[in-house]
Amino acid sequence: EAQVTQNPRYLITVTGKKLTVTCSQNMNHEYMSWYRQDPGLGLRQIYYSMNVEVTDKGDVPEGYKVSRKEKRNFPLILESPSPNQTSLYFCASSLTGGFGNEQFFGPGTRLTVL
Amino acid sequence: GQNIDQPTEMTATEGAIVQINCTYQTSGFNGLFWYQQHAGEAPTFLSYNVLDGLEEKGRFSSFLSRSKGYSYLLLKELQMKDSASYLCAVRDRDDYKLSFGAGTTVTVRA
């Protein structure tokens, strides 16, 4: 089944404790992206990747890191999480970054930073 | 970056038509998307417009006017399952960033 998977789905952590949220897609997509969703603000893009070893900042990259060493994986790293990073996170992928290629979203990761 | 505006909430009756407007101000434009998101779920793709005009897909249609920075999503023959949030997203021309509006929550009543 074609899908985007994220792990973990739920995470409660404490300020300053490094964490990684994994994202994997099995559709051989070139474009991958991370978003956070907060009430009243909608989806905001954190980072995106056009292909392996190519990553770019979205609108809210501060406090986050990403890497794209393999085509299928695009982990999101929070080196020192803070309470303002409490949010619902979505990973998404599409065939390419251009044209009308729809993005397929993972199920989401709900992160709480205490 | 992009500045994207859409209404916060809309309510309509089952079987009716609802039009969700989206206006945007952009430094560069390379396509507009509409996504549907049910509560507690991930967004799913509805439509894509890059040229002016109307794109029809079953009960859903999407319209774009690039000169006016305006789009709408038209939902016809509303069903209870259409109760969801509808997200307008604009892609930047130069760097393929995707910016979303805050979403419009549509409630369909019997």
C-alpha cells in the first residue's frame, strides 16, 4: 500500500531532550516536506526537500533540523525542544515539487513538550 | 512569502451548495491547491489550479483568477461527510515552498 508513515504518533517529552520524528514513504517520491499545525494558524511548512541531499527552509525552520540521506526517509530533528514546539506535525511527499503533484500526508505526530 | 486569507467557518444545509473563498498575496505564484482535512486526520488532496478558470471534479469545483489573487472551492450537493476543514495552499514560483491558509471549517447540517 502506497503510504507515508511517521513515528512516533504521540510523544510527550521535556524541554531540552533531543528527539527525532521519523518519516518514510514508499512511493519513490522526490519531494518531501514537514509541517506543523497549530489552532488558528493552519499548516506551516518547516523544511522541505526536493531530492536526496537537497533541503530548504520553509516558513518556520527555527529550532528544527532535517536530513535527506535516502530518498524514502526524511527525519525531523529537534535538538533542544521547547514548549512552543508543542504541536501536531505532518510529513508529506509528492512525486516532484512542481506541477500539480499532490502531496500525500502521513498520519501526524502529536508532540507535547513540557 | 505568501499571505493567504480564507473564512474561518461556514455552515450549510445538506444538499445545498457552499463556496469557500481564498485570497492570496504573493511574491511569486506557481499553483494553488485545495485540501480537505477531517477532524483528527491528515489532509487529503482535492484540486489544483495553475491557469485561470474552473476545474471541475465531481461535486467539487475550483476556480482561479491569478490577476485578482483569488480562488474559490465550490462544494455542491453537500453531504454530511463533507463536514471538514478546507485548506487553500499556494506554491511559490521560485523555491517550491507551499504556504497554507488557516483553513475554513465547514459544518453541514441536516
